[in-house]
Amino acid sequence: MSVLPAAMNAALLSEHGRLDVSSIPVPEPGPGEVLCRVLACGICGTDLKIVRGDFAGVWPPSLPFVIGHEWSGEVAALGPDTARSGLSVGDRVVAENHAGCSACPMCRSGRYNLCERVGEPGFKLYGHTAPGALAEFAVRPAVALHRVPRSVDDAAAALVNQGALTVHAARRVGLTAGATVAVYGPGLLGLLMLQVARASGAAAAVVVGRGERLRTAAELGATHLVDYEVDDPAAGVRAVTGGRGVDVVFDCSGNPAVLAQAVRSVRRGGKVAILGLAGGARAEVAVDAFALDELDLLGVRSSPNAYPAMISLLAAGAIRTDLLTADRYALADVGVAFEALAQRTAIRPIILPSK
Ligand SMILES: [Zn+2]
Ligand SMILES: [Zn+2]
């Protein structure tokens, strides 16, 4: 076993709006915890907002702070009381960002994404309230880790976090073979939702967006495209289904105005799933449609029990990642990577901290 260094490079949020690559101590794994070498870490819209200070005082609670929550790595050292984890040094892994308290009613029913103790001291949401993975090393509880086979490369594995969210969404709506779906917002989340929906049996998948990302959606299995800069989105979606509307709408846009369009896009008795956050914004919707058309509105948070399924989909080659992970950066270029995300020139900038 190689000797671990005492210090590591990390992208440190020292003041809002500013990330500096600094040398900080390598964290030590406590009881039940594992030290991982970070191999790939994606940065997402939430990271942009955290850096900007949109959630200051909460995500993170204080500065300086290491962000990063969409990553893959390998086990570098096992802390005490990890013998039953089944993990060994060198295993390639991905991490869930919280493990839940395992004691509250939600955790005990398997819905640990809704742990009722999130507000209590000691609750850790890694990359948000506890140190993230935009660094050479990161510590996580062994129970939050999942092994990844060699056939899934480091950058693809860094997509498991977002992909598992879309697996959870497909389960929430009870997606069935032959379904018609619409995906609003072809960012990384939407492009994974599209592919997971197709892999789950969706026969028709309409993607609503604009620009280059619609062409990417077509390459990744969209059967129809609606450019909202050209057409009314809901009318475009309905036209594809002979005016009837789709069975399910997945809102991956994070734009509050989309909810009203989603309600107009879905068939009677259909389902609308909301993935992601709109930054506290409010939406105006036709309330009567929910009663008169018996619509189901489903929130989707995190990815309980969904990591193994997403890893399996990637290992099986059911999800294409090459177009989603093409933009890769060294840790020293983290500022350039953030700019690429902000300017929409990269779908998902991937940092390779150990390169
Ligand atoms: Zn994210
Ligand atoms: Zn709990």
C-alpha cells in the first residue's frame, strides 16, 4: 500500500465568488468512514449557486469550504470499524451524499432522502454542509459508497449521482413499457433522464429545449425535439401525440415557468415529475387542471436506493456518456471549468483532481 500524503490540493471556497486551489490536510477517516482518492468530480448548477453565495450560511454553513458532490474515486484507506463494509483499498467507488440517520420513520421505510433529522446538528450533506470532493481526497461513510466495475470509466462514474436521480424519477412515476414522455431542459440531468426513460421502456421521448443541446438529445435517443425559441413548448409536445399529451413530463429545467407548460403537455390522468430546484421561485399554474384531469404532481429528491441501478445501466452500456463528459479539466483549471458551465459551453465540466 502506498503511503498517503499529509497534504492535498483542494478547490477551496475561501470567500463567495472565489475558488482557490490550496493545500490543506488530507482528511482522516473516523469510525465507519473511508478515505477515497478522487478520480473525477463534475460541477453542476448547484455548485455555481453555492460558490456565488445563493445559500450562504446554509450551504455551506461557514467558509472556507470544499464543494463537489458528483464524483468517483477509489478507496485509499479504511477507517476503524469498516471491516464489514466489504470494501478494500483500490476499489473504485461512487458516493451518495447523505446516508440518513437510519433511525427516523422515513429512513426506516427506505426513504432516507427524506430523513427527518436533516436539521439536527451532525447531519452531513457532503459537498453542501460537510466537505465535498473537489479535492485530491475525500472522506465518506462506508455505507454511502457503492463499488463501480472497471467497464465504467472515471468520468462516466461521476455521472452516477445525477443518473441515479433520474432512476428515482422513473420509479416515482411508475414508468412502463411503451410510455410517451416529455423531458423539459436538456442539461446533464435532462439528457440522463431521456436515456434512463428510454432504457425503462419509453417508446416516444420528446425533448424541449434550445440550441446545440437539442442536437445532443437527438443523438441520445430523443424521438422528437421541440425548440421553445421557435414553437410553443406545450403545443409542440401535444402535436407529437396527436393532440392528446404525453403520459409523463419530467421537468429537469429548474425554471419555474416550465411547470405551467408541463401541465399543458401531459394527457388526462398523466404525471408531472419535478426534478431539481428553482432557487426558491414560485410558479403560476392552472390549479383546476389537477382536479379535472386527475394529474399527479411528483417531487423527486436525491436518489434513494437508486445508485446500484444506475451503475448497472452504465455497465450494461445502456447509457451513453461520451457526449456528456467530453469537457475535462485539471484541478488547477477549476476557474475555467466553472466559467464553461456558467457560459453553457460545457454540459458537465469534469475535474480530474488526481491527474
Ligand atoms: Zn449536482
Ligand atoms: Zn432519518
